[in-house]
Amino acid sequence: MYDLAVIGGGIVGLATGMAIAQKHPNSRILVLEKESSWAYHQTGHNSGVIHSGIYYKPGSLKAKLSHSGNLSMVNFCQQHDIAHEVCGKVIVATTQDELPLLENLYKRGLENNLNVTKLSAEEVQEIEPHVSCLAGIKVPTTGIVDYREVCLKYAELIQIQGGDLRLNTKVLKIINTNTGQILETDRGSYETKFTINCAGLQSDRIAKLGGVNPQAKIIPFRGEYYELTPEKRHLVKNLIYPVPNPEFPFLGVHFTRMIDGSVHAGPNAVLGWRREGYKKTDFDLKDFLEIITYPGLWKLAAKYYDEGIQEIIRSFSKAVFVQSLQRLIPEIRSEDVIPTHAGVRAQALMNDGFLVDDFLIIKGENAMHICNAPSPAATASIEIGKAIVAEIEIS
């Protein structure tokens, strides 16, 4: 029997396994992943940003864990020689009505104990010469990394501590027992005293297999990106973000220099018709019916109708997408960007139409379910793992 089993081999699942292995080195640990490699879904498709925590409500788990997680992630990368860079970013206001929102964001940064600095338009251009704006904020602790590399190191450290890692192993059924759970998979059964569900895009379904109703459903939002052509990468030095619409739960189209030197532009955010669908044409009937019949989706759509329409238009029109980029860098042209990978965000949505704003961690009988861990979960992964382990007793 295992002392603890983790379902899900993304960055949160592996960080949790690593935290258990480090705190309880003599425990028997199992990590199950249904895909053929670690970081296959959200972790392997994200933008690789080490977030500062500026956007999140002070006192929330996101705010606390992303702030401490930023430091932990940078230290981890330094310790294990993982390529990364603390390059900082600028957030800029391009219209008069964005200036009060920028001021509010600056104040939130201070509330979250960040070393943020106000910038004039001229000072922004000293950092990012090609940006056109009215004012900005400098966030120096933001960084970049390849989170797949981080995940591989997490997995290696779990193995060094004697943990069992199982790829290509899908959990089909969870049987609760007096001593824990039996996890029935397509590759046999595993008995464990405690289970941690870090299944990301499937986390609500895994929770229900374990007899827990998370009171929210995972809704997939596909984020589509373009990439600057190599000869235009000089237009972006590091990271350039717009002021986000506080009424809309996404950050808006922005520029991100990746650790490999490429520059990605995006994402837009459109509803996916398959939980693990990375193309416009990806479709799964079960997922589609589950999404389209969920009352919370229609209540959400009613609130964000205009923004949703704009996201859809931008998804199908490169010209409109480029116009969004030109708000930040006017000299960008359509021929300067080419389509690149898309990601899918696992966003928990409640029945009343409200998006779950913070990390959602639900305790069950000899189990814990992480049912909402979108961005900045990668940044905060080490601290999320520690927080989960602090709530668990292993005998």
C-alpha cells in the first residue's frame, strides 16, 4: 500500500509529490499520469512566465502563493541549473480610461508587497522602445522559464527519494475504503492511504469519482497565440502587458519573450469544445454536451457577451488579432506574426455563473482535490505543494 498517491503529472501534481518526498522521505509515494509524458497539458502549453502576483486580490491564496512561489521558483532554477531569467515586465495604459485602472493595479502591487514602479511613457520606451502608451508600471520580479524542464526535475527528485512514477496510467474508478482508496486504472489497481487529485482539466471528474462534489465544473478556455517572425523579435525586449479589464477574467493580448528567445503574442480566450482540445477543430461530444448544458456557462456568457464576441472574432480574424497587438506596438504588421501553439486553461465555473477566482482546494475523506489551479499555479507550484503537504498527516 502507498502512503500517498497523486493523480496528475502536471506541474502541481509533481510539485506535490516532490514536497511529500522531501518532508516524508520514508513514505511510499505514487504519481499517476494518463498521458505518455509529464507536463502534457496545461503545464506544457503555457507561456513560461514566472509571475509576480500583482493581479491577485490581497490575502488570497493566489496572491500569497504566487509571491512566495516566485522566489521559490527562481531559487529552484538556480539550484538545479535550469535556464531562466528574471527579466521584469511592463504593464502599460494606452488610453485615458485605462489610467485609473493602471493606478489601481499599482496600488494592488504595493498591497501585495511588490517592488513596483510607476513609469511615464518616456520611461516605458527606455525599457521597451517600440511600445506606444500613456503610462506604465514596471514589475521587476517577473521572469521566464520552460516549465516542462522544471517538471522533469521535479519528477527526477521524486524518483531519487524512491517514489513510483507511472505514465500512460488513467484512473477509471476510485473506491473509498476504511484505510484510504483503491485507484482502479487501465493498468491495474493501486491501494493508497491518501489521494491528492491534481488532474487539472479532469480534476472535477476525478473528484466525483472519489465521491466529492466540487460545486463547480471545469470549463476549457483555449488560448491562441501568434509568434513574431525572427527578424521582428527585436521589437520586444522582455514582457509587455496591457492593463487588464477588471470586469473580464483574462489578462488581454500581450507579448512574452520565451526562454528560447522566441516572442509569443497572445492569447485570446475562446471557449473550447473539448477539454483537451488545442485546435479550433477539436471536438468531443461528451465534453461539448457537458459544457453547453451547464447553467453556469449561460450565466457567464450573459455577463461577458460583448467581450466573448470580440474574443471569437479575434480567433478567426488575424487582422483583428493584429489590431490588438498594434495597441501596444503600432509598427507590428500582419506579416510579422505567424500562428503558434495554443493552450487550454482549466477554469472552474460555479453554477451561478461566477468563475472561481482563487485556487480551489477541497478536502475529502483521506483525500484532497485541487479543483481550480490555473495561472499562476506553475509559478506557485512549489508553494502549493508545501501548502498541501502541511495539511496531510502521514503515519
